[in-house]
Amino acid sequence: LNISALMTVAVTGVLYLALVPQQPVSLGSDKANHVLAFVVLGTLAQLGFPRINALIVLTLLLFFGVMIELVQSQVGRFAGIDDVMADVVGLVVAGFIVRFIAWFSVRC
């Protein structure tokens, strides 16, 4: 299992879904889409780059989310701070997931 390859696929997929003029896939809520996307990105990034401080990894992904919002406003999509806040929620959840994985792996 190559986490960096999965990360590449996830980043590419998120960029595609975020930048096409019409949202092709939805979980029923734009905010749910953002949370799920950033849970996946945050989890993969932390697992894929374990030697880099998690706060740095998650901050870079937050910057990625902000950049997506700025570009969305140029491709006919709505950009908003509430989307960035949903990204933050996803990144926080990802942080807890990775901490749980670490805790669980020590116990087993």
C-alpha cells in the first residue's frame, strides 16, 4: 500500500471535484463534501509524511483549501469562508483519526 500514491489520487480527485463548473458528486451537502475530502487528505498526508510535524502538514492542507476557494471564485463556483471552516473540521477529525491509529497500534 503506497500512501503517497493514494495521496496523489486524493489531491487530484479533490481538485477535479472542486474546480469543475458543476459539482458532479455530492454527499447531499456541500459542507459534508468538504469535511470528507479534508478528512481523507489530512489522514493520508499525516500517515504518508510521518516525519513532518502534523501541524505543518495540516496547515499546508488548510492553505490548499483556501487556494481552492480562491480559484473556485474564478471558475463560476461559489467560494466561501464557511467552506474553509468545513475543511478545518475535516482536518481536525483527521488529526484525531491519526492519533487514534497511533494509540491503537501501540496497544495491539
